[in-house]
Amino acid sequence: MITGMSDAAEQVDETSAEERLRERRKSAVRAARRVLWRGGLSLTIRERLASLAEAAPEVHDLEEQPDIYGNGVVAAVEERVASLLGKEAAAFFPTGTMAQQVALRCWAARTGNATVALHPLAHPEVHERHAFTQVSGLRPVRLTSEPRLPTAEEVRDFDEPFGALMLELPLRDAGFVLPTWEELTEVVEAARERDAVVHFDGARLWETTVHFGRPLDEIAGLADSVYVSFYKSLEGLAGAALAGPKTLVDEAKTWRHRYGGTLFQQFPTALSALVGLERELPRLPDYVRHARVVAAALREGFAEAGVPWARVHPEEPHTHQFQVWLPYDPEVLVEAAVRQAEETGTYLFTGYWERGGPGLALAEVTVGAAGLEWTADDVKAAVADFVARLP
């Protein structure tokens, strides 16, 4: 009995410690004078509403009646996305998880094959609790276990038929990595040779133009259908869109209703999407270019600080997001990062540190508007101060 009470007390203590750290992190982000990316999560509800109210008149007529089941401002978002991506039509969805399931089940019905070829690190495989199989009757197959997008050869030589090839651009869990333009076009051609349709998981497609050296519509034009997110890069409240042929989009809207995704009103989310497309989308190339400056400075800073093993991956980021790997336990790095923010006002690593192996951790780094103010010397100075707080 005493042992049981002791175990319960330890569990409560651990939970309390986690909650205290979570609150410290939130407070540190809000109070920090210098961060590489702030994002909407650091704002209060009042601040987010005020920001939306200030920006919304720039992107839509607020004297218009609110949307009802997808008309009005929601339809305006759909038209804007279809135009940006060079597609016939687009459908607004509350989540990307729903959008992609609907797209791929529609393609499965058309191709007569419910098998979807993808990467094992793709979002549906890692972050959606097997929704493809449990909800939509789709069958995922994995093309490669390498931490990169599949090659044309892997697509062409895969040993069973598939109806759709799904490519996550960039592949977030591998380090926000992208293929070259030539590699991507070859992969798409290989899928076509197998009579498979191509679907882009483009949650972060918006920031791929610098790496590919192509406009959005040309990139999206390689795929039969494309999903994009409004909150991951554009800082919207939520929401996603599926773009493709009008016949597919019309069918997708029917399935959206069946999945419970045709909401009565979505004007705050839709307005925030339009604001993101107007304000953030044009700035993403600047973020990507500056992320390369930050990544190089981080790499040099850790080397100068004498950290025995540190990695920035990719060495030259493909987007405005990348990974940093350090030879410490996550708990040590989180504590050092929060303490640096509390004591200096500089919060270098605002993201979570995840365990990458024994004594090894990784964090995702995002460079946004706030990060444009950092010079390479600023980054290296912050790294030196951060390393000084490590054991």
C-alpha cells in the first residue's frame, strides 16, 4: 500500500513538473524579445481576434453576409487557391487530414485501386492514427525507408500495383526535405508510366518555390491533385484546401459533407486564410533565404562553442524550416533553452526537443518574420550563450 501511494505521488510530481515546464515555456515565448519565429501560438485569444479584425478589411468585404455552408468568403478562398495553384477548382476543408482522405478515396474509386504508395514518414503514416485504413478503406504501401522522397526507380520498380502516389512536399519528419526539380519530375513521370495518379501533400508547398526555382502553379501542375494548409506556413487559424480537376473537387465536396466537414459558418478561419495568402505568402521566399543564413550560423556557432557533435539538417535548408541535432537528452536542452529565454530575453530554440536516440535529441527550427532581424553574428552569440548553459 505504501509502495502504491509512493508510485502515485511520483506520478503526480512528474505531471506537475511537466505542467510547470509547459507554463514556463509559454511565458518565455511571450516575454522573449528575440525569437526566430513567434507564430500565433504565443498570442492570447484577444490578440488573435484583434489581429484578424485589423487585417481582414484588406482581403474581403466585411459588409458581406457571413458564409453559410461554404459560400461567400469560403468560396472566395477556394477561388484564390485554385488560381494560385493553377487548378480548375478547390474545396475548403476544416483539416488536411480530412482533405487528403477524401481526395485519395475519390481517386481510388476512379482508378479502381485503393492502394496508396507513400513514404513511411508521411503525415498520414505518422500523425493520423492510421486514418487511411481505419476510416477511408485505403491501403498504404511504403516505397522506401530512406529519409528522403522516393526516387523514380523506386516508384517504377515497386513490386505491386497502386492507384495513387502521394508525395509530401517537403517531407517534414525527414527534415523538411525536397527532391530536386529534375528528380520530382522524374518521379511523377514514373507514376504516370504505372497509370497511377499523383497527389501532393502540400501542407507546406507554399515555401518550396525557392528550392525548385519554379512558381507555385508550375509545381502544383505536376500533380493531379494538391492539398495545402493555411495554418502551417501562412499562420491562419486552421483550415486546408484541396485543389484539382473540377469533377474531382465537386465529388470531394460531397464526401466533405459525409465526413462532417461542411461546417455551418467558417468565416473567421476563411478570413485568416485570405490574410495569410495576402501577407505571409509573399514573404515566404525571404524566410527561406534567411533560414540558410541562420542554419550556417548555427552550424558554425556550435563548432566554435566546442560541442563535440552537432548537426544542422539539411545543411542548407530546403524551406524556412530545418532540424538541429545535439548530443544531449531532450530534458537538458529544453531547460537550457527556457533558462536562456528567462534570463536574457533571447529564445533561440522555441520548439520541442525530441529524443533521437540515447543521449541525442532533435528540434525543428522555423525562421519567420521575427528571424529576419537576426544577423549571423546574432545567431552565433546566442548559440555560445546557450551552450554555456549546458552541462
